[in-house]
Amino acid sequence: MKLTDDQLKEINGGFKLGVLAFIGGAITFLIGVIDGYVRPLPCR
């Protein structure tokens, strides 16, 4: 079964989910950097 051009244009990808995952990862990274700077723990 082949899709027409119009049908291919209607396919939605995971762009929104990817953007949300990137923003969540960036926030988590920044929290880790700030936590490490404010409260440094010695290596064991």
C-alpha cells in the first residue's frame, strides 16, 4: 500500500515529545550543576 502526498503530510511525528524531553533534560542538568556548585560533596 502506497500513501499519497496528502496522506504523508498528515502524519504527525514525535516532535512535541522530543522538545519536552529536551527541556526536561536541560532543567535536570541545570539543577545538577547548581546543586554541585552550592553543595559540593567529596569523592569517596
